[in-house]
Amino acid sequence: GCEVVLSGVTSKRIIRMGVESVSAQPCFPVKVAYGHITELIDKKVDYIFLPSVVSMPPGSALNKHSKLCPYVQSLPYQVWSAFADRLKETRILTAPLHLGQGHRLLKKTFIELGRKLGASTAKVQNAMQEAFDAQIGFEQALKHKGREILASLTPGQKLFVLISRPYNGCDEGVNMQLPKKLADLGAQVIPMDMLDPDTAELSDESLHSQIYWSYGQKILRAADFEYRIDLWVDYRGTGRLSGNLIDDNVGTNKIAGEVSTRAGSCGAENLYFAGNFFFN
């Protein structure tokens, strides 16, 4: 029974509002998030759903931990502090989401959240099941499309795999329209989410098991997959390139970028960005 209001696509205006709202110097995606929150506050919405996403499902059985960065985990609490004098009637609707600890804890969390909106337990459970089914279907569709693209490569055709976190690589306002620019040059471009790294043999299980952060695990597995798939592609005379789109303000990103480059092919390149040129 709720009307859903979305913020707009990431633009220079949203980025500027975010940069002007932060009280410290977090990574660029957090500044962008502040801009979207500012726009929603200006729209005078009743609630802003801003969960504290603590963990994701681990990249493999080797990984004991699969956490998201402290900025992502603490975003709703940052917003409460940064926008305390601007929220007025707008309330932050939040809850800790431990996506890596199974559905039972998630159900309990969302049932409690639903009560705040007057939703029954049955309604919340039905909505959750629909959401899980939709997410699984979406991820399967991505990988199916990726397999189709890999199978369609012709000799000599370059395939660019953009390795990044989704909020960097899949947002045109953040990725500098890099996929479009490469496509305009005649290159085929896919995000790493279209790969199926679970089918790849790991080059160094010890290295993979030590990665603490969720997206660091995904980036490393994607690099490993590319290296393995290159053996399959090469015999057809086909080449490919990969690149990491990395936020320069996050130290662990630099480490993950270098490690994934070494784990994958020597042809991979790291593209760093700091964010201060996006609205100049």
C-alpha cells in the first residue's frame, strides 16, 4: 500500500549535492549516495529506505567472512547525523541486513520492519519470497546472457570485461559512460556479473580464503575466471581484455585491484578515479 518514489539517475547536480553534504571525505559512491538522499528529502517523502547492509553471501565455501565496507554498513547512521537538521518529517527506515547469514535472520528483520509500516507477517513473507525469486532469476539471466556472448565471439574479436562494484561500474553517472565509449569504438563490453566464476578452478585457494570483503571476493574470482576462460578462448584465435574500475579513495580497492590483476591476466588494466572531476 505504499507509493514508491525513486531518486533520479545520477547526474552532475546529484553529485554536486552529495559532495556539498558530506562532512568528511568518504569514497565517491558514498558522496553520490548523499546526493540521492538529498534529492529524496527535497521531494518530501515520508520514508527513505536505507538499510545497513552488513554482509553478503560468501564468494565460495572457502570464505568464512563476506562483509561489506564500513561506509556501506554505517550509511544510515551517517545520514541521520549529516541530515539531522534537514530531515524534518522525512524518516529514515533502516535495519541491519545480514544477507550472508541465511533467510531465517532476514525474515525476522523484515517482519519487524514491516510492522513499522503496518504490514502483516504473511504479507512480508510473501513479498520476501517474490523478491528472492526475482533476484535469483535476474542473476541467472545475467549469466545466461554472458555465456551467449562468450560463445558468440569471433576470431580476433575483443571482449572487455568491466570488473567493478555494481555502484561504480553499472551507474552511468559514476562510470564516466565507459561501457558506452568502448561500445562506440566497436568493442563488446560486459560487466563481471555476466561471468560465471563458480565454474572456474581457483588458482590459489589460500589467497581466495583470506579475502574478507564481499566484493573483493567477487573481483578476485572474476579475474581468476577470465584467466581460465582465456585458455578456452585462445585456441579459437580470440583475444580479450579486462579492466578494473576502482575508486581511488579506498585503500582496500587499490590492493584488490592489484591482486586481481596478478590473479587474472597481465593484460588487465586498473582505471582509478577520485571523483573530484565529475562536476567541474
